[in-house]
Amino acid sequence: MILVESIIIVLLFVALFKNLIKRNPVPFYILAVLINFMYIKIASMPMVKELNPAISKYILGPLNRGAIGTAFIILVMYIGVLKKDQFVRELMQIRGELAIIGSIIIFGHNILFGKIFFVQFFTDMSSLEPLKLAATIISLVMIAILIPLCLTSFKTIRKKMNPSSWKKLQKLAYVFFYLIFIHVIILYFGHIKDKVLDVVIYILIWGYYTIKLVQKKSN
């Protein structure tokens, strides 16, 4: 359910600030960096979470497991396959900016968990459980894909690239999007009985996107 909550938060955020993002996205990039900084600091303080359960549930919750960043990426991907009504057309104009904001927040998630799992992977790989090892490897692949996708979403960099080369590179976004799904399902597999609803939500979101993508490609 945390993903649904995150999608609602992101949709409300974008509906409220889409015009400002279009006008000047830089403050929103800075905001995303600051959110990461605060999230990492708060998440590293267990006493704060224990004394303030509301912080853990309503602030850390949507940021935890990369749900907010993932919600931005879901929106970015769906913009490309949904019917182009007025709202979707408006979002299409800031699709790159939304991708950058989502990427920044995802990087924050990877910094927090990478301090544990990436360090463990490179220093003592055998100590990682098989599912966590697989999830860690996928995370590293995702980061390798996300960095060029994020950088080339900046208009100043995009303008310097050959249009055909840029389009080919951006196709990696499909790979990244489906790797998110695989990554989450692997993590949930270890305690699937407690995550049935979450898995169903992910299947519905990625399944419907796949249907819309196939329809778009066949037209």
C-alpha cells in the first residue's frame, strides 16, 4: 500500500507545482536533494522513529524502499503511453524534469541502503542471503542505467547530443522500469505471505503499463 500512497502524493505534488516546474525546475531538484539529506539523517536515528511513530509512518514510509522515487518513475513512464488529454499533455512538457526529480530521490534511497548492502557486496559477498544478493546486483545494474538516463534528461546535455543517439539511450528507461519490478518482487519473495497485496499492486501497475505499451507500439 505504500506505493499507492506514494503515487497519490506524487500526483498531488505534480498537479500543484507542474507550472512552476516547467518555469524553473532547479529549485525542485534542490528540494529533492534536501529531502534525501533529511531522509538519510532521520532514518539513521532509530530513537527518533521510536519516539515519533508518525514520522516513521507518514514521512519515512513513502520515502522508504524508494517508493516516492518509484512513483515519479511510474508517472514518467505512464505519461508516454496514456491518452494525450490536457493533463497528460501538460505533464509531457515536464517529463524530463519529473524523471530527474525521481532519479535524485532514488539515488538517496540507494545511498542509505547502499551503505549496508553495497559495502557488504564488495567486501563480504558470501554473507549476503541469496535474495538480497540478487536484489543488490540488480540495484547496481539499475544505478548504472539510471545515471546516464538522469544526466541526459537535463536539457542542456540533451541539446548537445545527436537526437537519434539520445532516443536510443532513452530506451534504457524500459529496462530500468522493469528492473524495478523484478527488484521489488525478489525482495518481497522472502516474506511473500505478508506482501501479497503489495505484490498484486505491483503486478497491476506494471501489467497495465505493459498492455498500454504494446497497444502503443502496435498502432
